[in-house]
Amino acid sequence: MTNHILPHFCFLYLSIYKTKRRNNRGPPWVALFADDILIFLTNPTESLSNVMRLLDDYGFLSGYKININKTQVLKLNYHPTTKIKNAYTGKWNWD
């Protein structure tokens, strides 16, 4: 694949995932802008690991990787469990 096709592949992959998750009460939507992805989760405790697995799979298939140093999590009325905090230690600031 050439580089100009990969963003479209990402969009297609996330669109399929979005449809699948909507049927299973997953993320309500995904927003793509340039090289940024916004993923809104209604139940992060259950869906965060699935989303991270999806992004890891996409990275493996495409060669792209998430820049964890630039990754930001905005928690609105969400208090992650110890299990979630431990699973993603060093990646995000939960405080």
C-alpha cells in the first residue's frame, strides 16, 4: 500500500468498527481530522481495552503507531478503576 491510501484504510477500518460497536453499545462515535482521531467512549471501563486493541491491530496492519507521548485522555465524570489505571500506567495521567 502507498502512504496516500493508508488514511482511507484507517477511516474504513474505524467505520466498520464503529458500526459493529454501535450494535453492541460501544462508542457512540469516532471523529477523524487530518492525523487526529477523537474517540468518545460511553463506558471506558469496558470499552477502552477493545479500542486500544483495535488501534494496535491497525498499527500492525498499516505500520502506523500511536504516539503515546501526544495521546491525551479527557475524563468527564469518569473515575477509572485500579485495573484500568494499572493497565495503562505511564501512558496517561489519570489525576
